[in-house]
Amino acid sequence: MAADASLAGVAVIWGATFPLGKIVLRHLPPFQYLGLRFALAALLLLPLARRDLARLRRAGVARGLLTGAVLFCAYALQTVGLAQTSASKAGLITGLNVVIVPLLLLPWLRRLPDPLTASGIVAAACGLWLLSWQGERFGSGDTLVLGCAVAIALHLILVGRFAAALPPAGFAFVQIATVAALAGAVGLATEPHPAALPPAVAGAVAFMAVGATQAAYLTQSWAQRIVSPARTGLLFALEPVAAVAFGVVWLGEALAPRQGVGAAAILAGVVMGELGRQRAA
């Protein structure tokens, strides 16, 4: 119960980062924002992770670097895409990672998803079309966030495979530090230096570093030692719900009727997909 509640709390906090990210991106370029957020999170996590880092060994560090590189890809696509779409849509599309997981697992499982999972995938795909189709194409920001959903699905699979055998604080630290290093390098090489940050924006970055990064990934690394990837995915279905709610309350965003139907179809598909995978398990 504690692990389930922790993962649900992580999902709600991650949902809040979509509207907060929109606000921060008005003042910071995407990769500098990510570098600052993850560097601060790594710095705060280091005292907790020092003992675990000594126990990771070379194989554990390699797994953390691989998982961190995938996580960087996810956040890079999400953050650049978020600047071009709404927080509500970004949260909903990111939530598709739940139904992408069984598709990525097909080469290993070598069997088709069960009927309920397959129905969830179809419902989510229809919902994505209703939410994002713009005449003859998908919005560019929505397409980038869809790539993020694929990367997050792969990250979930990797964490599910590696977390049980690795100390959680050390594993989380290597991932977070990898994202900080990659984002910082890209930001310094390609983006102009910003002006001074308003205190509210600096506070938002600090909240996301502590709550949505350090605490969240430490919690995920611990909880996924107990909770199955399928159940984790179902609990993470709360993330797009929270993103829409916070987007409406904080940014005044609204979905058109067709987009509202698409959002409902995505959420239904996510829940159906997870229930199907739990039944199969």
C-alpha cells in the first residue's frame, strides 16, 4: 500500500510539472532548464546516494547510464514539445507510454497483447488522433511529446528490469546525473544565456528538482522493487489527469469538444491497457 500510494503521489507531482514547465520555458531555454533542474536534484540526492554508489559496481553504473540516457531523450523531447503545445495535451500524450509498453515488449514476449490490452491500445490511438490531428498532420509539439511517450515506456521497462538488483538511491542518482550532464552540455553549446530568473520561476525549478526529480525517481526506484511494471503503469495513469487539472486551474487551458472526447479515449485506453496486462500477468 505504501509503494502504491508513493507511485500515485509521484504521478500527481509529475502532472503538475506540465503547466509549471510552460511557465519556466517563458524564461529559460529547454536544455538549460533541464540541466539546472537535474543538476540541483543530483546535488541534493548525492548525500543519500554515496553509500549506494559504492555498492553499484561497474555493471550497475552502466545500467544507470543507459537508463539515464533514455530518460534524457524522454525529457528532451517532452520539454521541446511542451514549448509548442498545451500542458494538457502534453500530459495526455505522455500518458500514452502505458499502452506503448506492451508494444515495445512484443519482441521479447513473442505474443500479441490480450484482447483488453489491444482494445486499450486502439482506444488510445483513436484518442490521440482526436486530440492532436490538425487537418493534414499532427502538431509538431504533439509529435515530439509522442516520441517522449515512447522513450518513457522504454525507461519504465528498463527500470522494471534493473531496479530489483540495484540499490535505489545509487541507481536514481546515476540516472539523474546523466540527464543533468547531457542537458547541460547541449544547453551550453546551443542555447543563449538567459537573463536573471524571477524568484517565482527559480522556485518552480527548485520544486521540480526536489519533488518531481530527486524525490520522484528515488521513490520510483524503491517502489518498483515491490510493485510490478503493469501496476506501476496503471498508477501512473493519474499523471495525465493531473496535468489536465493543473493546466485548467493554473493556465486557464481548455479542450475543444473533439479534443475532450480524445482525452477521454486516451484515459480509457490507458486504464484498459493496464487492466489487461494485469489480468494477463
